[in-house]
Amino acid sequence: MAAAAMLARRHPVQPALPLPLLLLLAVAPTVRARVTALIVFGDSTVDAGNNNAIPTVVRSNFPPYGRDFPGATGRFSNGRVATDFYSEALGLGRDFVPAYLDPDYGIQDFAIGVCFASAGSGLDVATSRVFRVIPLWKQVDMFREYKARLAAHLGAAEAHAVVAGAVYAVSIGTNDFIENYYALTTTRFLEFTVPEYTEYLVGLARAFLAELYGLGARRIGFTGLAAMGCLPLERARARALGTSGGCDERYNAAARAFNAALAGMVAELGGELPGAEIRVAEVYDFFEGVVRDPARHGFARADVGCCGTGTYETGYTCGAWAAAPGGTCPDADRYVFWDAVHPTERASRLVAEHLINTTFGRFE
Ligand SMILES: *[C@@H]1O[C@H](CO)[C@@H](O)[C@H](O)[C@H]1NC(C)=O
């Protein structure tokens, strides 16, 4: 006879907890303050089309982007991006987050969510200058303007409640390495070693988070860096240099070191800011797992993107394939990457689900 059954027989009516407490546990709902809005800062991983409104070459508001849904909005995907899925999961009544600079939307739409992100941007202002995109400080300025418009629209008290009850999603940092430091497009590689640059970036992230807090943000999820050495673009570059046929492990190590420093900073900062709930959305291990074993998640390819050759195209170079017969793969759901840098909608949804389970759905 199993020991548990014997124990049960010997103490047939003795629950492990006093009965009233048991009942309480059984009926207590998940206590969670209502999320009022989803407010997004970052780069192309979450840009919903802000770059359409500025003169930069970093854009994707043309086919084949948006091929599968919902048309070429300026999202770097065949469909939606991670934050669109967060909006849906948070029960905001909308399965996407509109771009602040999109003329089709107004303050009444932004009251439940808005995206200030700009493809090509970084924590380092020098990164945003490479392709003249919207620097992070300007994204914060747009947020200030948004708050004033929201107050005019809803009244001060209600606007305050929206800002305080919102979830903030930040996804930025990859470009500081792949478009700036390692790409040698600015002088940063002369000014800093990789560890020094990492520390510099994390200091910028800290200042940004403190500023957001000062503006009323409380629940903030900062997405860590993914295995950027496994982007098809970086694999192809490593292959061209003859160093490997796989991921560029130097880039991956930089991402892991950044994530560790970010986590340390966030833990410390969270303790200094009363009422703040700042979390790192840990994406590295999960996404690397998908890339290393795509079949386990129903993907056929993780080494190249769906668009064109899948090894260098992004933005206009991917757009050049739109009219070519077979210029994109027939079923993007079979690919982890849509272009040489950005995930397909299906991969974004998978990662978003993981981050909702671990971070964005867990704010109290
Ligand atoms: C997220 O949680 C749901 C519900 O527990 C589960 O079904 C799903 O597989 C999880 N997704 C990921 C990607 O972890």
C-alpha cells in the first residue's frame, strides 16, 4: 500500500491546512490590478509603423511586409509583432498596438495602448543617428506629449490613472551591438571595450527607466537581448568570414553579458523606486532553444529568413523580392525568421506567449 494512502487512512479528516484557509485558497481570485493600457518603447522588434512618418531608410511599409496580416503597416514582420500579442493577452480589447505617429489613430485610440518605438533605434543615441531614426530620448518626449494629450482628452485624474495602471514594454539594445558597435558605423568601438560598452548601455537603460518612473510608469517589462549571433544576417556574415557555419558566439556572449548586467541593475533600481515593479523579460534561453531546435516548435528553418535569400535582406532589400515569383517562402509559419533579422509572426507569437507567461501577464 502506498505511504500516502496509509497516511490518509490513519488521518482521514486531517487536512494539511486549517479548513477556513483551504476554502480561502480555493476561492481567492488572482488579485491583479486592472491593466489600463500597454505603452511601448524600443526598436524594430516592436515598432508598429512610427518610421513611416520620418525620413529614414529603415522602413517596411511595403510588400512583402505584412504579407499575411494585416498589410504593410511598417511592422518588420509578415504579420504582427510581440507587443500586439501582449495587448491581446492583457485584455485591452485590441489585438494590436497602434504607432503614435500613425495618422489613422488618435488620442482616443492611444488611451488603451500606444507604440513609440522606432526601427533601428538603440539605447545609445549614436545608434539612432546611424539611420536617423527616433532616439530613445525622443520616444520619451513623445510620451510626455501623449500624457498631456491624454489629460486634455480624459481629464487629469483619469489620465493619471491610465498612466499609473499601464504596462510598459521596452524592447531595445540589439542595434547598439549589431548596427553600431560591431558594425563599426560609429566611433564606439574605438571608445569602449565590449564590457565597457555593455556597462555604458546598462547605465543608459537605468536612466531611461528612472525617467519613465518619474513620468508615472510603475509596471515596466524590459525585454533582454536574444541570441543575436543566431540572426540569419550574423550567421551569413560569420560564414563569409570563414569563422563558422553556425551562430556567431561572440555576439551571443555579448547578449548574455548585457542581460546579466541588465538584471542586476533592474533588481537594484526596483528596490530604490517605491511602488515600482520593473522586470526583465528573459528571452535569451527560450529563443535560443527555438533557434537550436526549430523542429520541436514546428519550424522547418531557423538559419535563413523567408524573404529572398534570407541571408542579408531587411527593409528595402527584402521589398525588392516582393514581385519576384517565389521571392518569399510559401509558408512563413515554417520559418523562425521572416527576413534576415526579424522573426516571423509565428515566432513572435511563440516568444510573446513565453514572455506573457513569465513577465507581461504577471504584473500585480
Ligand atoms: C504559456 O502558458 C500556457 C498556459 O499555461 C501554455 O499552454 C503555453 O504552452 C505557454 N506558452 C509558452 C510559450 O510557454
